[in-house]
Amino acid sequence: MSNSPASNEQQAAAAFTRQSTIFDDIYAGNTIVHYKRQRVRRHMEFLLAPGSAILELNAGTGDDALYFARQGHHVHATDISAGMQAELKKKVMLAGLHHKISNELCSYTDLEHLQRRGPYDAIFSNFAGLNCTNELNKVMQSLSPLLKPGGTATLVILPRFCLWETLLVFKGKLKTAFRRFVSSKGRRAHIEGTYFSCWYYSPAYIKRVAAPWFDVMALEGLCTIVPPSYIEGFAEKYPRIYSWMVKKEEKLKSKWPWRNIGDYYIITLMKKL
């Protein structure tokens, strides 16, 4: 099996296409997934001017695109998975938001042709879609020409160190505890029986590769104190503890070291003038 970037993207696209028809059902009842979406959307809303033009990368089935369209923004929702795009189009038509949401089958490593659609006020990539490429430096370089001066790029990334996962060493789950400490070849992941590679990127890496074109505007940890969403049923089983964790994370999300050690981090970059 080829390990080339193009081959890996094709494998990831096939995996998510296979999962696309059941994707929403898998996560619909997960309280922590809802918490994560609320956090990311609140972060974005603080930055967006009314009626902003948004380019969404790895848009999936379109939950975030529909949300921002309902807030009055215009979204061009892209994804490399044909299945995800098909589900998104169905939801857009049912919601009657085709005048607010456009879509396109497109890899985030091939964004140059989108310049004809821009420039955009904001670029948005949620829930680690960008961890599926080892060419993140190429992606970062391609974002700046797509944005207006002072435009923003908000990325939700899996870091190289996650406190919650590392603590699993004490439960004997060594593979999970150390899975982010991987070589440049990445870590093999699989969805619906299809394998592809993913990579983990620290905030320091993002800052470094983005520095020629962007200034860092905001950085916050996501699921640093609140547990990751794959610990299913935690919020329902321990509602008081979960509520305390949410409040504590809200206070500490932008402080060191919490902004760097969550299951994800949210980083917003502003295009240099």
C-alpha cells in the first residue's frame, strides 16, 4: 500500500464515505461532542462579523455549515469525501439553505483553485480533519491567498500530547497512552475497515509554519479537564463532576499548560496586513 500523500487522502476519503450515512447517528447522543461543538462555535462567533463569507475545510455532513448559515453567514463547505458531501447536500436542501451554503469536493491540499471564489473573511476546519495530512505546511501556505487582509483561520487540531490519554498508562492502555508519540510516518487509523494515516501537531508547530503569513490571535485547549468524547457516558454518569469540569475548563482553557494539553486545541490565526 502506498504511503504517498495522495494515496493517504484517497484512503481517508474512502473511509469517511463509508461512514457518512451513519456519521450523525454515531455522535448524535454524545454530550461531550455537543460540548465540543458549542465551544468551537462560540470561539468562532466571537471573531465573525455579521454576514461573513466562510470557507470550511473537511465540512463533513455539514452540521457546522448549517449552524453558521442560520446565523446569517455564507459558507462554502468543502470535503474530500464524496459521501460526506452527499449527506451535506441533503441536509442543506432539507433546511432550505442552498442560498447560504455552497459545497465542493476538494482536498485541503489542493485549495489554489478556490481563489476564484474568494476572498473569504474566515477559514474554518473542525475536529482534526487537518490531522489527516502530513503536508500541513503546504496547507498553511495556501490559506493566506484565500483570505481578505485581516481575515482569520480557525483550526481545531489534535496535539502531540494529550493529558487524558497519557494518564491511561496507569490503566495499562499503553497503545492509547502513547499513540500520539509517533514518527514522521504517522499513526495508522481505521474507519469502517479502511486504513489511513494521521499525524499530530503541537501549537508550536502551527505557529512556526504559519509565521510568514499569520499572527496568532487566540489559542485554547479543548477537553483538557473535560474528558474526551470517546469516554462515553461520563457526563451522564457523573453529572456534578462533569458540570464542575466544564466550569473549570472555561476558566483555564487559554492558560498554560491547559491550552496545549487537551484532546484538541483551537487556534485562530489572523492574516498579516
